[in-house]
Amino acid sequence: MTSDAYDDAFLGVPLPLPRPGDGREVRELTYPRFTVLLDPERRLAAVTGVNIDGAALQDPPRTGSWDLDPRIPAAEQAGPAVYASNDLDRGHLVRRRDPGWGSAEEARRATEATFTYPNAAPQASGFNQSKELWLGLEDHVLEFAETTDERISVFTAPVLAEDDPPYRGIRVPRRFFKVAAWTTREDGTPRLAAAGFVLDQSELIDLREGVLDVPTLGAFRTFQVRIADIEELSGIDLGALVDADVLAQTTVRGESAWRPLREPEDVVLG
């Protein structure tokens, strides 16, 4: 049976969906196996959370089309007008395949649900190694988690900064964060582990006279960072994920907390 929301007991240890630490108003939107907390003022997600069962993942055909969520006003969503006639992609926050596990019908229903505007955020369309790495981080974590339960929960969102550049009634986020969580076992007891990442597209966003321009030679930058830094940067309360951070446990005092990633092998997971 498909759970119609993020499940905070999915990993076998309690892991509530992170929420804004400042108490700002959000719209809680639930979908098959994932939840979006939408910031109606910014018209973008404050945070998303999805459960992924790597042992039961399907690869259904790409079906579904981008639609507004009818449960909330269109004026609270960054809809199709934001992405028309420019170089912005509707960047999935919860990836299409993430909730697509279980039976074929469950997987189809869940993957189609990811094509909703509250689950999108504008990303520069230049596709290069760094963005490919960003999109593949969850696969890399799943491969690592095969030694445990092959389950992860992933939290992804744009960093909604006050100084993000305005464009067509929204402000385009310059950074995105992702935190992946899984469990390891010590003496048979599950223990939470997590890793945090930031995608920086600042150098790719250039707004001139209200028109988006993406430099051809710009570059996405992907970093593994301490989850405590993500919490401070985003204003999202990441709770137990901060103490579960594998990077914070493996770096020494004074070492750079932002590790640039160039290939999956650069990622620290244990």
C-alpha cells in the first residue's frame, strides 16, 4: 500500500520531516511517499522529504505532466509562466524515480505525482558534470546503504535567501540543499547516519533588465557540507540529522567544512 506522505518511521528510527526554524507559514502538501512544505510567500518549497526503498525501486516509463496543485491557490505556486521562453529548467526537488518503488501501479502513481509545481524550483539549464553529480547523489548513497536496509530518506529544497534575484514575480534561488539519511547498525541497534550537500548555481544566474541570461561557460558547483551549516544557511530545523552527520564525524577541527565534489568517490559516507 502506498503511503500518501513522507513517513517519519520509514528508517526504523524516528525522523520527523524538517521544518522552518523561524515558524514561517507553510502549506503541507502530501503525495505518494513524499511531502512538500510550500512557502506561499516565496511560492517555492521550503523543504521536501521522500522515502526511498532501494531494494524495491522500479523504473516505470516517464509519464505525467507538470500541473499546479489544485489544493492551494495558483498565486501561491511558481507555475508555468516562470519557465516559459527562457533557460530555466523545472528542477525536480523530489526526483521522479525517488518514490517509484513497490508494485508497478504504485511506482507509476508515485512518479507521476512528482510532476507538480510545488515540487519544482528554477534551475539553470546548463547540464554538466557537476549537475549530473548532484542528480546522482541519491543513487550513490543508495549503493552505500546496500550494506544495511537499502532504505534512505532524502530532504531537498532551494535555499530561500532574502537576496535571491527577483524574476517574474518570484526570487530565483541561487543554492539548493540535499540531506540524505539512512541507518547503520551497532550491536543490532539501528543508528541514524546522514550526509548533506549544497548545489550552488550563483554564477549561472544573471538577471539583466528582468530577463534571465545563463552564461554558456558557467558552472554548477556541488559541495558536501556539514549539516549544521545547511541548517544555518537555510533556516530549516534539521533536528537529529545534525548529530548524525558523517562528515562532521570524520573531519578534523580547522578542516574546510565545504568539500567540492567532482565525482561520486569524493563523497564521504562513513
